[in-house]
Amino acid sequence: MTRIAVFPGSFDPMTNAHLAVATRASGLFDQLVIGVLNNPKKRPLFDIEERVALIRRCVADLGEHVGVEAFDGLTVDFARSHGAGFIVRGLRAVSDFEAELQMALTNRKLAPEVDTTFLMTALEYGYVSSSLAKEVAHFGGDVSAMLPAPVAQALAERLSTGARV
Ligand code: PNS
């Protein structure tokens, strides 16, 4: 049996917490597709192609069985389009739990054959989020512990153009 999972998110941009989850999920599933949500309602700092390209650089060492794609619409439809039986989400603190439970139950209602699996992020990244990393970088703080090196560099370059976080 081939175990296929999708790992959906906004990834604006990918953090070390995301990467830790992707790394562990890559060891659990035969195929892992990281899905980058193209949400027209949000104005991300990095456009969809940039986010996909950055994640591809970050996960290049995880193996051929890890892919990265943009998607829009429902996560369960993205999962079904890949024949995935699992959605992977990372959990940091208890504060993540309520929203994640609601999403998992909604997704189960929509697609009972797709199960959501939660991976606790690494302890050292429990505080890391994309939005806080952008804010810290915006005010000149050091984000090297929060972001993979290519992402930290891309963020510094983007902010140097005067982009607003
Ligand atoms: O990185 P994020 O912003 O926490 O990811 C949220 C995401 C993309 C997983 C969630 O918003 C999502 O699944 N969006 C797609 C639309 C959808 O399927 N909605 C119903 C499920 S709650």
C-alpha cells in the first residue's frame, strides 16, 4: 500500500517549524506533496511561484518522493487529486489546537476517506510563525533561527525593496 500525504499551508514564507514537519512527514509517507494555497483573498509577501520555488529549495534534500505544488480551492480536493489518504498539519502550542480541530473535522466531513495527521513541531521551533518572522525581520531582528537560510535571504531582499509585511 502506498501512503500518500499532502501538507497544505500558506507558507508565506516557509519557516523552520514547517520544514521540521515536512522533514518528519517525509519519513512517514511514501509520497508527500506540499501544497501551497493560492488564496486570492490574501495579499502575501511572496507570490505563489516564489513560495513554491523557495520551498523546493528548502526540501531539495528530502528525496524524490517529496513534491511541492500550488493549489487553490479545497484542501480535500487537492488531496483527492493526488490520491492522498492523509493531510499533514503541524501543531505548535495548544493555541493551534482549536482551529486545527475545526479544520480537521470539516475536512473529514467533506472527505471521510482522508485523515488528518498532526505532527508536533520541534521544541525549538514552537514559537515560530511566518507572520512573526516577517515582523521581526521588518524591524531588523535576527531571523536566522526561525527561517531556512534561502528564505531568510529572500525575506531580507524583499524587505530591502520597501515591501510591507
Ligand atoms: O498555513 P495556514 O494558513 O495555517 O494553512 C491553512 C490552510 C491552507 C491549510 C487552510 O486554510 C485550507 O485548507 N484552505 C483551503 C480551503 C479549504 O479547504 N477550506 C476548508 C477546510 S478548513
